[in-house]
Amino acid sequence: MIIAIGSDHAGFELKEIVKNALVEDGYEVIDCGTNSTASCDYPVYARAVANKVVSGEARFGVICCGTGEGIMMAANKVKGIRCGIAYEDEVTSLIRQHNDANMISFGARFMKTEDVLRRVKIFLTTEFEGGRHENRKNLIENA
Ligand code: RB5
């Protein structure tokens, strides 16, 4: 499975850790940057990852900024993206099961690395339930 990953400067170190963990687990990773802790604009990297996901080059996207908020907002502006902030383990399962989230966002300045790594695994291994959630998902897409 191919995963696209990206961050701004605040999320850079966390992105590198997540990237290495994904590679270790056998995923192929497309790193959309940024490539250092030099100040940069998170919407650029949100869009780069989102475009990989909507084009089908990557199955899922993982993004990080300081709070997880700005980069998530930018990703959700790309049609076809459903990105949630994984602030809790059960929520991480639910955004796959109920919302069919195809991107996940983390706040490097507010989350523990061990929590992030665990939630990435939860996200990538949880299936969308479909059923009553399918129409709601379609309503998001057609908003
Ligand atoms: C960068 O300082 C910070 O604003 C950014 O990483 C993010 O938290 C925005 O939502």
C-alpha cells in the first residue's frame, strides 16, 4: 500500500518519525515535504498530499503541522478528501469506519509520538463500514 505524507516545519520531525515507521512496516511512502524545520506554508504540503490521494497514486495521506488543524483544513478543500484529526484512538477508528477518511492529521506540538504512531496503525488497518454511512459520505462529496 502506498501512503503519501507531508508536513510543515512544525510537523517535520514527527513526519520523519512516521515515515520511518511506515517504511519499517512495509508501506511504500511518497514524501511530499517539507524537508526541514525552516518556516513554510502548510497549505502547500496539505495540497501536495491530497492530490496524491485523489489521483489514486496513494491510498491514504498522513499530514502533520503544529496543531493538526491548519493542514487538515487545507486538505479538506481538495475535492474527494476526507481528513480528520486523530486526537484519540477510538476517534481514529471511527473516522475510517463512519467517515471513510482518506487522510489523517496530527498536531506535533500537542500529541505524543507514541500516540501518533499507534493511531497511524489503527487508521491504516480499519475499514469503512459502508451501509448507513455511505449516503452521508456522498452528501459530503456533493456539498
Ligand atoms: C506554524 O507555526 C503553525 O501555525 C502550524 O504548524 C499549524 O499549527 C497551523 O495550523
